[in-house]
Amino acid sequence: MTTFATKNEKKALIERLNVFTAFALGTIAAIVVWRLSLAFLPADSESAPLFTREDKITLLSMIAWFIGFMTGIGALIAPFRWVQGKDLTHEENMFYAGKDLGIKRYFRYTTDHKVVGIQYLVITMVIFGIGGILAMLIRTNLGTPEGGWIHPQAYNSIVGTHGIIMIVGTIIMVTGPFGNYIMPIMIGARDMAFPRLNALSFWLIVAAAIPLIWAQFIGGISTGWSAYNPLAGQAPLGMNGYIMFICIFAISTMVAGANITTTVVRMRARGMTWNRTPIFIYGVVASVALALPAFPVFFLSQVMSGMDRALGTSFYNTALGGSGWLYENLFWIMGHPEVYVILIPAVAALMEMAPVFTRRPLFSFNVAVMGIAGISGLSVLVWAHHMYMSGWAPLLSAPFMLTTELISIPTGMLFLVLVGTLWRGRLWMTVPTLSIFALLWNFMIGGITGIYLSDVPADAFLHGSMFVTAHFHYTLMGAGLTGAIAALIYWFPKMTGKMINKRLSWIAFWLTQIGFNVAFMGMFFVGLQGQPRRVEAYAEIFNKGNLITTIGAYTIMIGMLILLYAVIDSWRSGVNAPMNPWQAKTLEWTVANPVPLENFEVLPIVTSDAYGYGKAKS
Amino acid sequence: MERKVFGALGTVIIGIAVIAGIGTYVAAAKNDPGITQATPAGSFTAEDGKSYPQVKLNLNVYPNSGFGGHHGAGGGAHPDWVSYALGGPNGEILADAKSGTNFQVPPHTAVTITVYQYDSGETLNNDFFAYVRGTVGGTAKFVKSYDTKAKANASPETVITNIPADMVGHTFTLHGMSDGKDQLFVSVPLMMSIDEEVGAAEEGATESGYVQNPTKTTFTFITGDEGEYVWNCEFPCGDGTIARFGNAMSAMGYMSGHFIVKA
């Protein structure tokens, strides 16, 4: 049994480990393995297809970093005890839960879901900050046709890094902060089903970030976010950073998915039947349930990519019997469900808010659930619409076109639910309310342009163009991020105990939405003119649209920075929030601010659904 | 409220400063080797009797980057990659050449390029590039063996329109699409040096590590209006990569660069 140190006493190991020891141990491990690999790894034979020795050294060093970091943060203490046939003591579990640790608990392997939720919120903001900086570098370089501000190879790497980092940011932006902080309280649970896995899922993301940063200094990620093979097989050593990043992130997503699913299935409060379970919970569960099969495939695709580079296998090398199409299939089997991993929880969060700010029940709860289920089911059957022009299985284009276009139906159901809830409601005009309208507008444009892209003849013309880039920004950013920001403002009082500054958040909302529509309408325009994606310079005829897009991007940047200030300033010195500032009816608003360690003194019993604001008028 | 306005404004300014700082760093880190101006060389009279100002460039192609030059001592980050570089007027190896593979020439000018080819070769993927294209008269002058010590041709100079596709060392291919209006496509095959001689030279048989007698190819083309082009080698020489179009073939400063037509 561990005895915890009082002042001046020697600290137990569990007390010593934190993010600083993690970084130190990870760095030392990486350097040691790097030096050993340099000294002992034999040179490649003449017939080695790629620069495999360097790849081996890089990958081994990154794996060492990962193991060192996870050891240094304390992730291995409990498994080590388990191997010894022991378990953590009650005191140790309380220490892991962050009891009485104050701000230090945010820098440790803390298991309390609320700490993990805040950690996710901060890292999501950091990810968006880095991705946003990269976006501004891209747009600045594209401000003039000749480009040239940034070296083309650095530009390629910036585009690839921006892509993958923003995808990861959008994947975690709702299920991370709000799925962890809010969801357990919303279902009436004291914590997640597997608190240690919860901490693990977060710290894996931190561990994953370093190889991605590392990659920038060893050749970058020159392939775009999709890292198609055999292009990735020929890319510089930085590609190994991408591979490690994805592998670690995929483990994090799998762990989080299993944890959230189990929590919702097993730990809902007494009386919270599926019909009384808030729609946000359905969104979160659908998201992680989709991620559960998708991310192991992504993980596998990158393991094979790493083997092709470091061990000379040829999964994707056509010259040696492999297939680039194999990679494309594996990638998009993850890649398209992933779109809905991002979108569903964001839309569900807005569906959760719609009754609160219209004071009406959710319009047709069952249709909302069917819509989420329908999208989830169909989303695993549409991946090859990304490959119409690849030459793989042309006969399958028509079936994939059909399944893709069918997905409009359940998506339409979610639109119907939102519009039906707003219809004749007494609108309380907050930023979340405005966000519902913004989502309807942006998602409509993203959705309709998606129908064109799902159509094989139209896609033959549009694929690989800026039109595609504008389309997915309308869905992932215009719909997804809009929902996530609304969720932040809605749950900010519960997570921080403060009200977010209303005026600044309004200014940020309008600047962001106006800037967004200016930027990506400009991008649609140049896409239709024929400008390809991922180019560092372009022909003069695309100048006007690109300039408009760059102006829009700068407007978004100003809006986002004002929002960032509003969050930081309100968190530090905002007005104290009442327990239930929105007069909402879900369980998270029944607990005090700040939320106590185990949420509820007595677990609640649910006797009705959460939308009893009155009857919907049809 | 005033504090919040200043706070928000400050955040925006700090954000822009961070982006500008990172952007400036990334832009500076591109380590652009600079641009070589072609040397004026009098005038040139075309077959139609029209006279143009003339400029010259002397280039060498090496089997590795050990020559120093713009890759630095020891060949820089990739000493085993093949590379173009500036050369002396008689094919001399310039270990102190600071600029790389970006060239600038004036518009409406005759550009004469001489390439000394120190590398061996194999077979092209596409015979198209075995032909001389886009030069004055559609030809190039070729010397199979140029003695860099004696500074004289060791074999007779011939006029060529093509070379055998299985004897190509590299190509100099200036791609037609520019960022301006004028199209300018030039492609000239560069004959290989003899395999055994290249191998022996690299193993220390010569002082410099390169053959004494490279092949020499000279060609002239006329530039149009201002524009910026990309040129590269079309022989698949990026060893160690699938299809051999990676490594040196996909990195500016080795087998590709910019060709700027500007007054």
C-alpha cells in the first residue's frame, strides 16, 4: 500500500509522475534508442527498395518516445500492479482521481472524467490553434498566384499537417471535452466505466503529437492528409511521424470508443430508458461506435505503410506485387465513417440545445434517433465514392453512388428535427441558437455540394479540385465546428463555473460565420473554374477567388482569436454561473458548480425525458 | 468593458504576430540556393537572319553530390544523390558554387547551355525524351568525350537530333507551362559517360572522384516573353525509390529547378 507523502517526506513513485517526467523519459528513451540503432543496425543491402535503415531508426526512436512518455506519465503503474497480481489501493485510486490535487491534477494521469474533459478541451483548442496557424500560412501563400513565399516542399508538408491535425481536432472536439465532462453527468453516472482508460485515451493523444511535430524537421508530410501509397512510400522520413501519430491516435480512439459505449450502455441512471436518454448521448455513442470498427482499419493501414518503408514489405508497392488500391480502400473505410464521427455528435449537441432555447420538446425524438442510426449504418457503405476516378472497380461506382445519395435521407431527418423544433418556438437568441441556424445553412450547402460529388459523372469533373476542399470544409467546419463551438458556449458554465462573455462570443460568431462563407464560397468558385487542390501556385485566372478566400480566412482568424480571448478571459474572471443558467432539464444542470468529485451525492432516478418544455404544436 | 475590448484586440494582434513569425521562419527556412544569372555572350543570328542578344550557362551533371558546390562540404544532406550544378567554362568542377539549379535569362534572347555529363546511364522510360526538342534547328552539338584536363574535345563534335534511348544519362527538360503566357518547351538528352569509367573514378581512380572525360552537349534556344518555368531531368535517376522518380528527382536543387525569363 502506498503511503502518500506529507510535506518534507519522500514522495511515492505515483506522486512523482506527471507530464514533465513523461516528456523527460520519452526524450531520453528516444535518444538512447536512436543512438543504439545508429550503432548497431546493419546497413541496407543494395537491393533495399527504399531508405529503410533510416526508416527503421526513425520508427524505433519514435516507438521509444511513446513507451517512455507513457511510462513517465504513469500509465503503466496499474497494469504493472495487475501483472504482479495486485491492484491499486483506495488511496491510490483517489490520488489518480485527482482528489485534493488542485491545478496539478490537469498535468497528471488523472482519471476523473471532468479533469479528462477539461484536458481534452484544452488540447482541442491547442490543436485548432496549430491547425489554424497552418491554414493561415496556406492562405497567405495563396494570396497571390505565383506563391513562392513558402518553399513548395514546405508548403506540401504544411497542407498535409494542417489536414491531418484538423481532422484529429474535429474528431475529438465534441466527444473529447463534452463526451467526457458532460456525458457521464448527463446519464447520471459517477464517472466513466473505465476511468483509467479514459486518462489513457487523453495522454495517448499528447504522446501522438510529438512524432507529428518531429516529422516537420525530417522532411515533413508531403503527401496530403490522406498519405496515399505508394506516394507515402517514397516520401521523406517525416512520413514515419505521420505513421506513428496515426497509430497512437487510433489506439486512443479505440480506447475512448470502448469506454464511452460501455459507460452509456451500463451506467445510465435508474429510469433512464433509451427513450429518456438525451439525444446528445445518442450522438456521442453513434460517433464512437462508428470509430470502433473504423480506426483499427486505419491503424492497420499505417502499420502496413510503416512495414513497407522500414522492413521492405510490399503491401502497397505495385512494382513488387502490392497494390496502391489496397491503401486507398483501407484509408477510406476509415475516412468516410470518420466524417460522421465528426458530424453526428456536433449535430446531436445542437439538437440537445434546440429544445432548451426554443422552450419546446425536441421535434420527433424517434426521427432524430432513426436519422442518427441511418447515417451511422449507411456511412460504412459509401467509402469508395472517394475512389471513383482511381480506376478501382468501376462497376462498383453505381452502387456506391446509390448508397452515398441514400445517406441524404437520414441526414434530412436531422434537418427536419432541428427545423421542426425551431418552428414556432419562442427563440431565446443566444449564440447556440444562432449556431443552429448557421449549421442548417452551412450543412445544407455542404450536403448539396456533396450530392454533386457523389455523382460519378459530376465527380469526374470536380474531383481533385478546390470544389472538394470547399465542400468538406462546409461540412466539417461549417457544420461540425459550429456545433462544437455552440456546445462550448452552452456547457461552459458547467465546466468552468463561469458565464462566457456574451458580447465577445456574439462578435466572434458573426465574424467567424461571415468569414467562413466568404472564404469557402470563393473556394467553390475557383474549384468550378478548375483549380486543383494542394497547389502552391496557380494560374492568373484563379486569382480573384483565391483572394476572396484569403480575405475570408483572415476574417475567420480574427473571429477565432476573439473567441479564444472570450474563453480565457471568462474562465479567469467571468461572471459566476448559476447552477442552471439556461433552465435546461438534463441531469448535468442538477449538480452544483463546481461539480463534486463523484458528481452526485445520491444517484438520480429519472422519471421522464429531458425535453418536457411543453407539447410541440404541429 | 474597455479592458475586454483591449484584451480581444491584443489577442488578435498577438495571434497575427505569431502567424507572421512562424511564416517568416518557414519562409526563411526554405534555404533557397539563389538564382544564377546567365552570362552575356554577344549576339546570335538565327537561321531566318534575325539577331538576338545571347547569354550562356555552363552546367555539370554528377553521379553524386560529393562535388560540394551548392550542397556544401561532403555533399550535404544527401551525398549519394545525383545532381546538376553550375560548372566552369570547360566543365570544371566548382566546389564553391553557391547557387543551385535556379537560372535567370532575359526575354527574347538566345540562351546557349553547355552541359558536361559526368554520370553513367541506362534506358529511358519514354523514348520521347531521347530526342532534341525546342532548340534552334531542333539540334544540339554533341561531343562524346571532352578532356577536362586538356580543355579540348577528345572526340569529334557532331550535330544530333536524338541519341539512342538506352544510352541516356540524364535530360535537361524545360517544361512548357509557365506562370505567364509564353510557352517554352525544350528537352535535350545528355549522353551517358561509360559505366566502367564512372565507377572507377568514384572508387578513387581520379583525383576528383569523377571521370576525366565527360560527355558534352551544347544547345541554344530562344526565349519569349517573361515567365517562370520549371525544368527537370526526365531520366528516372532517383535511385532507392519506387519508379525512381523520388529522392533527387523530386527535390529542387538536385535534378530540377526554376527557369526564370525576366528582363
